[in-house]
Amino acid sequence: MRSYKEHLILSGSTVKQALGVLNDLSQDAILFVVDENNKLIGSLTDGDVRRGLLNDFTIESKIDEIIQSNPRHIRKGNYDIQKIIEYRKEDYRVIPVLDNNHVVINVINFRYIKSYLPIDAVIMAGGRGQRLQPLTDATPKPLLKVGDKPIMEHNLNRLAMYGIDDFWVSVKYLGEQIESYFGAGKQKNINIEYVWENEPMGTIGAVAQINNFKHDYVLVTNSDLLTNIDYEQFFLEFIKQGADLAVLTIPYQVAIPYAVLETEKGEVISFKEKPTYTYYSNGGIYLMKKEMTQLIPQNKFYNATDLMEDLIQQNKKIISFPFSGYWLDVGKHEDFEKAQTDINNIKF
């Protein structure tokens, strides 16, 4: 994936200079004209150049004379997901992302990503991984390779595929290795910050240390999951139902080998012959309104299930998002071996 800065060109550049950059961009040929502070001024395409040349401009003319002055854009942290879907359907592939000062801070390209979700992602990566010893004696579990890359990188890449570009990673055991491997995320055009746990904080306790989320919605996920979840559908269902928190749930079927009787006061009122019951287990991925994170206590061991219990007590709305796609918790040796086989067959 190219750097978003390759789509930027300085105001006052010549048409000839712009043509050289447009040629390098190939099928992504659109430029965003900025001032010296990277504030957006306009956009420029091959079509704008052709129309300019037909109107007697030359290749030495300034691009400012032929640009489109009000290009489509996205305002960071302040946009409707339906607008993203609309842009995508209308085949607007390359769109600049602006901050509140109209400065270009990113350029998204729907050839490379599926959506641009207004979500911050927290990846919980501080665990010891005891069940995977001795593999985790010198390597943190999130960095164990599944196929050609670490488990956590599969996770991070999928989140980034849906346009999530603000990440926090909670680390403790061998966390220096994780921080060294992923750095600040610049190579993936994302931002990564690290939250260090001095003591084990449970499956969600470390989130209380984060006070600078960029969006109104926060996704928390375990680092050791392998899944092909559609995060846009997860988010749309969350919004549709007006939820405070949504949890990914995995169907688990139990087949009873005998007839099951339903009784009332000792009287049989119905029965089912060898029924199969479907239950839903916690899939380790949570989506919530940002304000829900304020309920997580500071400096306390606290699990995601504790948060759900507290939300239920406060009559908040928690929804289940049943998922029937690929999901694997890589927690044991047999799971790790299965992941090595599955990775080549998962449709991402």
C-alpha cells in the first residue's frame, strides 16, 4: 500500500510536475493540492489537466488554475458510515481524510480497504500464553507465526482492511518485542500506541488507562484470534440496534442422543426426539460506545465479562452478534497447529 503523501502536491506546482506524479500513481491517479501546512486546497485528475490544455493552459502553467476547488473528503472522527458506503457505491475510490483544521492526515483508497469505520481498536496482547509453552518462553504469543506472519498481525491487518487506523495495544509479557515489531504503525499507514500493564489487568482492565480515543466507538479484541469477521457488518448491526455494547458470539451446538421431555409438575407435556440445541459463546471481540469505557475501574483487575455484568445492572443495552464465519482462539497447541493448516484456506 502506498503512502498517502504520494497523493499530495504543493500549491504552485506546474502542470508538468503534476503530470509526472499522476503518471506514477497509475490507476490511482488523483492528486490533492495542499498548501505548505498540508491544508487541502483542491484536487487534480488527468481529466482536469486535459481540459486545462484544451483551454490553452500549458504544461508550465500553475496547477491552481485548473484544480477542482471543493473535492469530496472525510472529516476525521466526524462522519457517517453511510457516507462512506455511498462513496464506495458511487466508485469514488481515493478520498482525503482531514482533521478539524482542514489538514490532510490520510488518504483512503477503496482498492485496498473495504470500509473506513469510525472506530478505535484496542488489541489485548499482554498475556503470558502459558498453554503454548515452550513456544512462548522467549516469544510473546501475539508474535507466534501463523503462516508467514504473527497471529496479531493477521488481526491488525484485518482491522486495518476496514479502515480502522487508530490502535492501542495493551502489553506486558515480553511487550518490548511486540513494540519493536510493530512500532508506531507507519509502515501500515496506521497509528499504534502502547499501554503497559504493570500488573495483570484482566481481559479489558487496561482500557481504563486510555483517555485519548479519537472516535465515539471503541472495539476491543484479543490478540490471539484468527477470524474473517466483516467488521463493517458488525458496526452496522451495532448502530441499527442502538446498542451500548455488542459482543461477537460463536454458535456452539450440543446434540442430545436421547428424547428430551418437557414436564410440568411431573406431567410430560411434550418431548423432542434427539434434539440439537444451539448456544452462543463469547468470541472475545467487543464493540462499544466510548462512554462505556469510563465504567472500567482504574488500576484494577477487570474482565470484559465484568463490564457486561455492570452494564446489565445499569440497564444498558448489550447485543449479541452471532458469527458463523471462521473463528479460532489460538490458545492451545492443537489450536496453533490447526491455525497453520487453516490459514491457507480462509477466505479473507
